[in-house]
Amino acid sequence: MALHGSARRLLLGDMSENAREFLAEKLPPAVLTEIVLPDADAEIKKGGGTRRFFRVRFSGTPAIACIYDDSKAENALYAGLAEFFARIGVPAPKVFFHDVEARLLIMEDLGGTDLWTLQTQNAPAWKNAYRSALKSLATLHRKALPVLGELPIMRDGFNADYYKWERDYFLTNAAKKAHKLCIGGMAGAELEHELAGLAAHLLAQTPQLIHRDFQSQNILYREGTGYFIDFQGARIGTGWYDLASLLFDPYVSLSDEDREAFFAFYCEQIGLPESERASAKKTFFCAAAQRLMQAIGAYFFLSAEMGKTRYRVFALPALASLKQVAARSGTLPNLTMLATELHARENRRILREIKD
């Protein structure tokens, strides 16, 4: 087995019968013999992916056990990235144990307080938590790529094909399937030309290693520090995509004033001169449009195709943000019109459901 640390005693606290059966089937014998499985449920049921997480104790230390499958190659990259992040000063959970063949990862448990919890509860520390996360994000964007070497990551990166996949994901799941919009002919060609230009603009930015899913539930906050999680999909792209992921996160409601302040703080952290910030902001809005298309596509897909209907509620605020950023970019009139139409249709659907 490929280990990080040694196969020391592993105590899984409070599991349901289903979890016990699942772990008994999935864990390798060398680890399973060291496990105590009590009765109650300790599974962390969160997120839209196929990985499963359980709260455990590892050599007396609170830890998280993650069982992943082979549906995404990136799942096996988490441990290596966690170690790399630690080397460059980006806070992330320590990895105690990793078995690639068993698809088992055991890592430090940093608690359940994330940026989403702090912001939605208006906790006193929430703005400091965001600033901590943005400071570390700037470190990732400034330091990672020059020393990345041959570290295994998703090497396809944000290329033209990947950006096209994101926009097609949005158009297929949000426009075509959910709202039965057929965008063809001249209108379809103009929209595709516009969105291909958006991708080209983002590809022209300085390349950086980015988190790729930098939203409020993927940053844990403990003792004044924001820790990154769910970074296994990290790849080469533009840092503005990460910043947009956080500041236009549909899971939370940030004011324009807060967004402006956090944008300025990030610019300070990366050393961007005041004279370049107006141009950077337009790129930031472009990156936000690209990111929101991906997120909206995911909300509709998870709801309709995966039966995870709780995600549909985030489509409306995400579409509202897409309208805003597409308009403010100054270069996306067709996307602005489409987002406006989809937002109106989604709003009408919700009102009908309330009425019924």
C-alpha cells in the first residue's frame, strides 16, 4: 500500500449500519483490522460528488476518512497536492494515510466551520475569514506554478476545449433541457462566437495554478486561518476564475461593497498596481461569467440527472449574478440576454410552484 505516515490504529467513531457495511467492504484488510465501528452515523453528507467522508480518529487525532472511486482521475491527486500546498505556504489539511489502490484517504479533521457557515450566520469573523482565504489564494497564484515541477495535476488545464465544455454544459442543462430553449441559426452562431471570444480572452491571461472550485464551502476556518479543501481538480488557468468563484459564489449573498473590498484586497496581495485594476476588473467579470456558466450547468445537471434536487435552488441567484457580470464585462451582450431570459423563466417556475 502507498502510505503517508504509518498504518497506525484507526478508530472510526459512531457509524450507522450502512456506513459500517460500506467501510467493511471498501477498506483494505490491513486497515480494517485496526478499526472499531460503533453504532451511530459519522458520515459527512455534503457535496455533489461521489466521494464519501467519515469522521474518524487516527492515532488519537481527529481525522477524516475519504473513500473515493475511479469516476474522476483527479480524486487520486488530493494527497500530492496537499503536500505541495504545505510546501508553498497554502493552508490545507495534513494527509495521514493514502492508499491509491484501495482509494482511501485519511486526513486531518479541521472541523466543520467553513466560510459559508460564517457568512450566512453573519459571524463576527466572517470578513477576516474571507481575507485569510484570499491571502492564501494569492500565495497559490503567485508561488505555485514556478515550482510545480512534475507534480501530478489535471494537466489538460483550462484550454479552449475545457472552456467550451463548460459553456456547453451550461447551454445543454440550463437552456436546452431545463427551459426548452433552442438556440440555433444566427443567434446560436453569434452566441458561440461571443463565448469562444470569452475563452480566448481568459486563455490570454498569465497562467497560474488554480484551485478550480474555490467557493465558500471549500474553505474551512480554524483559529484565524482559512484552509483549502476539495482542491484535487487544481489545474493551470487564470487566478481570476478562482477569485470569481468565491466572490460570485451562489451559496452566499455578498454585497457589491463587500465584493469591491475583497477584490481590492486580493489585488493588493498579488501586487497589482492601481493603474491596472480597471482592466483587471473586466477580466474578473469575464472569468465570473465563465465560472457561473459552469456552476449553473452543474445545478441543473445534479438536480435533473443525479436526483440531487437541493441544488436547483441555487440556479436562480447564480443566473442573477450571470446577468450582472455578463453586462458589466462590456463584451457579452448575447450572454446577457440569455441569462436574463433564463433568470425570468426560472423565477416564473418558482412562482408557479409556490402558487400550486
